[in-house]
Amino acid sequence: MTRTLLIILALVGGWVDAGSFVGLHHIMAAHVTGNLVILGADLATGFRATDLLKIAILPVFFAAVMAVTLIHDHYIARHDDPARHIRGMLAIEAVLVAATGLLGFIVSLKGWSLDFWLSLAVATPVTLGMALQNALHRLYPIVGPATTVMTGNITQFIMDRTRGLVGMVSRSLINDMPKNSAILPILILAFGLGCVLGAVSTTRMGNGAFFLPAALIVAVIPFARKEREA
């Protein structure tokens, strides 16, 4: 897979996480476990009905990962064309993220209030899309390191630099890490930039801004091809 694919997916991961946080009652569509941290803070500072979204979105994510795994293992994996499979998964992800953009646009156009159920309806497609992107790295390690949560990449990057300072060779034991660790700081920066773009665009455009990361996914699909570069 190409570096361009990884960088754009990291940008999308940050964008979607910040966009959902700003526009959908502080939920995280990509880093779903982060919702538990925010929920704990909400419980301590004052609980509202919409805070239940942080719990409700978890089974949505889990169910999506389960479905993707079963479909992949029983049907898709039988055909030996990983690049084609990856392009197909990215296309589905783009449609799901765009669906949240469409729903968000309709909500804004109608002037509806984002209560619990309406927020869940708007958040569900993009959460399904992020579940797909998370699963993509596990089903196809050739894609490279995670692009939705940067904690693991930051940890590996610091470990590599620490070992380098003492003259040791650092090698990741995780099979989905790239062969060239120089990509890690680039992905971290791309994710951070995505967070800024997601927050700003959602603040100014509402949840219709999810059309933008969906367009990025569509644009990057051609880069999902067989290459030796990580």
C-alpha cells in the first residue's frame, strides 16, 4: 500500500473523531473507547440524557466489527485479491461517512434539535465506517499501522527513538507496523491536522461537514494497490 493511503486515512480518522466530538454531543466515532473516559467525566460533572450516546454507540461499533469479520472470513477471504478487497471496504466506508453528512445536513436544514435518538441516527453511519477502517488494519496488515487511534503509533515512535539513542535497533513486534518507522510521525501529524480540520469544519458547517472526509476516502481509493512501500 502507498504512504498516501495511510496519510489520508489518518487525516480522516482525526477529522471524524473531532467532528463527531464537536457536532454529536462529545462522542468519538473512531476512538470509541475514549467515550468511556468522557462518560466518566460527564457522570462526575453532571449527567444528561444525550450522554447515553457514549454507551449506545459502543454496541454499534462492536456489531460492525463482528459483521465485517464474519463476512470477510466466510466470503471475501476466499478470493485472493487483497487490494481489490481494500478498495471495496474503503468505498463502503466513504458511503457510510457521507450518510452521516447527509443526515447532518438534513437535520440542520430542518432546524431539528439533536436529541438522543436523532443524534444516534446521525452518528451510526460514521461509527460503522470507522469500525470498518479499524478492522481494515487487522484484516489486512499490509495497509500499515492504525490510522484511527494514534496512541500505539506514538508509543512505537518513542520506543524507536529511545532505543536509537542508546545504539539499539528497534523492531516492532506488532505485525501491522510499517517496515519503515519514518511513517509514524507523519501519521501522527496527519491525524492531528485531521482533528483541527474536523473541529473547525463541523463548527462552521454543522454535521454536513462529514461529506468532506467521505470525499477524501473516495479520492484515496485508487492508492489501495499492490506496492512494496508501506
